[in-house]
Amino acid sequence: MEMSGDAVDLSVVIAAYDAADTLPDQLEALAAQRTTCRWEVVLADNGSHDGTVAAALAFSDRLPVLRVVDASSRRGAGAARNAGARVARGRSLVLCDADDVVADGWLEAMHQALLRSPFVAGRLDAERLNPPAVVASRVLPQTTGLQPSKLLPGLWHAGAGNMGIRADVFRQVGGFDEVAPSLEDTDLCWRVGLHGMPLEFVPDALVHVRLRSGLRATVRQGYQYGIGERWLMQRFADVAAARATPSDAGTDAPAAAGRAGRIAHRGARLVALGAEVVRVRDRGRLNALCWSTAWRAGFSLGLSPAPVSMLSVPGGPHGH
């Protein structure tokens, strides 16, 4: 990812696919930003078939710099963001999504945070852009802090829809893994963290997110997230084992490894599912049930990636 032309402070990289209906709201919010830094917008179009590109170009005279990149060679948000990052001129990259809306002051908050930290993430809000039934369909993370992980305790993560990273750090870790089935942002966060650069939460950098609505979209996303979670578990298995402490011996991992443990775990999941079904009283809880059920199906059928070895990560068992 070489810088072209005169460098700017920040490159706002937006991955977009068939986002003509929502992108104008995001670009309107960006055009209204007031900041002390020099910045640009790089829209990475992931092969849209609607008017996404035309919707972006309509803002050319309202943004400091707007460039549209053809990111259609490989589908996926991670691949599109990588394509945008390759041509970005910013010393730092700030990422947001084409269907969300950044709040006032978002860009300046990210700029100030990136002056002191190489890797940052902001706060999310679902109330503004979603009806109550959609908000009730899932618990939105990252509203009060970073997202924790049971697999890798101490390594925090965040969604790429509100994330900032210095360009040299992004290059150092290789950007987003384009083979990730989903949750490529979690994967990036963990790899950056394993390189010794912790993620900082920036509560003043707020993004209003647009959640998936409709049962089909809800099921599709839940399923993909389940696959992604299983992919991460398998990919970082060696890292998790190397970071395990003696106190972990009291967890349920040994039991889960045996047949009896697996049967008990499946039984507990069935009980939990039955309890969810009983609680369905409205559309919000129905969406939540569909999302969680699809997640379980995706996790059960998850892919098996090549694991990440601690030996290849600075700060690992034999790192510095």
C-alpha cells in the first residue's frame, strides 16, 4: 500500500456494495464534519450493480477529496477495504460503512485519537437508524466499550464500521484477511494486538449503525457470523493454547473435548433454544431467535482455516 501524491492526515475508507440508497446519508454526514486535519474519502466499490458510484460522485464538490476505487476483483468487505487502503494517501486510515451515519465530531475525535494511539475504535449507537423491533433483535456491542473475547481474554476487538489505524501498522500486519468468511475485523484486531499494539476505545467518535432488518437478512447475517466465529476459534487455536494459564484448567474446555461433554453441551444449547422460543412474544424477539439460531447453525458448520502460530507473532513465546 504505497502512498500516492501528497500525503494527508486521514483517509476515510468506505467499502460499498449496492449502497445507493444509504450512501448519501453517510457522505452527507462526512461533508458536515469539522476538523483540523487534512483528509480524503476513498470509496471502494465492491462491484455494485445499482447507482452507488453515481451517488458517491454527486458529493465530489462537497468533500475535500473524493476518489472512487474499483474494488470488484474480489468480493467481500475486507477485500474492498484493502483495495481502498492501497491507494489511500492518509498517514492513518479511518473506516466506516456505507449504510451507517457518522455523528458530528467523529472525524476530529478519530484524528486526535490516532495522534496518540496507532489503533482505535469508536462508539456505536443503534437507536437513531432502526425501529424498536430491529433494535430488540440483537445486543449491539461497542456501545460502552470495546468487545471482549472468551477465546483470547485480554485481546479486545471492534467492528470495522468505526475503526482507525495508522497506515504503516495496517501494512505491517497485512491488512484484512480476504479469505475470512466474516468477522475479518475481529481477526485484524487480534493480529494487531498480538503485534503489541492494543486497541483504544474512543467514546467521542460515535457512529449510528443501521442493523439488518427482515428475517432473511437477519438469518443470513447470523449464519455468517456463526461461521466467522468458528473460523476464528480454529484459526487462533494455537494462540489461545499458548496464552492459556494454569487457572484455565478449571474451565469447561476439558469436558467439552470428550463425548459426554459434547452431549451435555448440545443438551444445554437445546434447553437455551427452547427457552428462547417460549419467550417469543413480538417481532423483535422473533428476529433475535432467528439470528441466534442461524448463528448456531453457522458455528456448527464453520470452516477450518490455517491456524495462526504464536511463533510467527511478535511478543509470542519466542518473540520480543
